[in-house]
Amino acid sequence: MLDIKFIRENRDIVEASAKNRGRNLDLDELISLDDKRLASLVSVEALRAEQNQVSNKIKVEKDDTTRFQMIEEMKVLKEDLKKREDDLKEIIEAWQKAMLQIPNIVSVDTPIGPDESGNKVVRTWGEKPQFSFTPKEHDELGEALDIIDTKTATEVAGPRLAYIKGDLVRIQFALIQMCLEIMTNVETLQKIADDAKVSVKVTPFMPVLPPVFIKPVMQVKMARFMTPEEHYLFPNDDLMLVGSAEHTLGAMYADTIFTEADMPLRYLGYSTAFRREAGSYGRDTKGIIRQHQFDKLEMETFCLPENSIQEQDFLVAIQEYVLQKLKLPYQVVAVCTGDMGFPDVRQLDIETWMPGQNKYRETHSADLIGSFQSRRLGTRIKRADGKIEPVHMNDATLFAMGRTMVAIIENYQNEDGSITIPEVLRPYIGKDKITLE
């Protein structure tokens, strides 16, 4: 959520940023509501002060007649105050609802565009593999090797679900182990920062297994509950399933005040995520690219406002490092205004080459949120001079397991249908190929 003072003082910037995102704002209505809110607050506070004065006078008044009159006056004040408090509550609810509809302000280096066609490639890495045969897609290879079974999963549980089996399971857990070793090693992380020329205070990431359930009110505060049809809701329990680990990671410190010395805080969450994929009818219906249930390693960080852009660049450098360890070709993409997430200031995606599909596919995202979530959550820092302000937050994919394994299968396929295991993962698995046993 933006600061209402910022909105009032920078109306043109707020409206232009929203327009670039494809949203039309009625700031007249919001500002009118804010005027009513402020006037109502003043009125309520004045009546509360008057009530306190009368109450204090009643306590010391010795004349019974005068005291009786004052008590009657207090009854009238209480009734008036109750009505004004109820009116204030309604105004605040309407004001909050309007405030929650305003997207974040985008960074100056974010490309302007209507949709993904406006995204800009920032850089590429790696050579696309050359095959002496026509490369296959992951679903065909996975079915032949009996490591992906969507047919049985559909019969048992429904579409867009899969059984992951055999050596592909071992690859998933090898990826997790590799990442845990990287993300908890300060020397490795420092090298990543130095090589990327990123200036951040390097600290290890704390591994977390977060809940896969979240209260809808916390999801609203995370600014991720914008499309109810995308989420699995359980109204009777006041719960919903998370769409990514950062939803519960980012909400960990609601109503918390840190000191400058506490920053940065960095977490690596491993979680199953759940999405209805209601808007993707007919897209990616084969294999494990777009699933209702999938596993992710997700980074979530809290830092000082002046360091948040460098923090995002650090997270992207980590993403690139792990892809380079796997020797998977990729491109880094600056996501445009019409395609970026609602709470994002700046969004960078990584698209990994999928030779079976003959195109790059999104595998990673890095979202600089700034103070948008923390202002809603009440997550703040206290400066050395005593000033309290919202902390800045970043989240980024380390690995979306399904899509990462798709990239490995397609880039490392062989003509005989086997899959060569990336060299960096072999020590965890103890073999160099997946074959039909």
C-alpha cells in the first residue's frame, strides 16, 4: 500500500504509473474519502476529549443537582460519540478498500508496455545445445522413462497434476541440497555478489519450511490476494493455500519493529504451492510446466530502503549462479508495466531455454516490492535517530522445481531417450544418466 500523503502530493505520478499498468484510478473519490476520514477523526477526538473533561468534572463535583445535570450531559455525549465512531469506521473501511486498489509505483528503469510483448531482454548467458536429432519435449521423454506420470494423476486426482517418480525425484532433492549448501555459505554468496558487482552486506539465508496455509487477511496484506479465482479457498476455516512460499515468509514479521543493525534478514523457503490456473485454459496442458500443485525454493528478504535495488540485483545474481552451475542457457528479462505484479516496483524474470519447445520459458522471477507490503503488514525499522519507517522487501524464485526439471530434461536429452544428469548434481545422485531400467 502506498502512503496516502505520497498519493496526495504526487497525484500525477500515481495516476501515470497506474495507467502504464493498464489501470484507471479515480483518485478524486479516494482523496474525498481521505478528507472525510481526517475530518471525522478530528470530530471523534474532540468529542472524546470533551467526554474525558466532563467525566473528570463529575468525579469532583459535590453538588448533586449539578452532578446529575453533568451525568445527563455525558449520556448525550456518549450517544453522539458512538454515532460518530460508527460513521468513522464506515469511512475508514471504504478508504482502506480504495487504498488497496492502488498498485505500486514502478521504477524509472521499468519498460512501459501493455503486456509481455513489452518485456525487454537485459542479457543472455550460455550456448543453446545443438542436437543431431530432433529434440523432444519433456512430457514425452518423462513418460518414456517412467519418471513423469500425468495420466495416472489425472485419473486419481484430476488434470494439471503429476506423479514425479524415480530418478527425477532424486534430481529434485539434489537441487534442494545443492541450493542449501550455496545459500548458507557466506564465502560462496560473497563471491556471487563480487562477481555481479553488487554492493550488499552478505549474510547466509535461513532455511525455512513455511506453512502452506495462510489467512486471507494476511494474503491481502501481502498484496497477493487480487484474483480469488486463482486461489484454493477454505471459507469455513478462514484459510487459503499459498501460491508461493513468500506469501507466508513475507508475513512472518507483521507488526514487528526492527533496528538498522538487524538488516538485512534473508530466508530460503521450500514449500508446495497451489494455483487454480483458471486463466490458462488450453495452455501448457501437457507435462509439468503449469500445474495446480508444484514445489518451489523461494527467497524472501527484508532490508533497509536505501539498499533494496542492490538487494534485488543480488537475488538475480544468485538465480544466475545456480543456472550457470547447471549449465542451462537463459536470458534475463526486464518485465514491463503491463505484465508485472501488482505490488512490484521492479520485476526481473529469467527465461530458460527449452529445446524441446524451441523457445525460452519463464523459470524465475525477482520482485522488488519496496515498502508496499511492509506498510500493510506493519513491518518497520527504527533508525538510529529514532525515526520509524517501513522496511523494504524482496522476493525471488530460486527454483520452481517443475520448470527447472523440464529445462534439465530437455537440454540434457540424448538420442536414445536417456537424460544426462548435470555434472554438478551427480555427487548427490551417484550416477550420470537417467535411463529406463
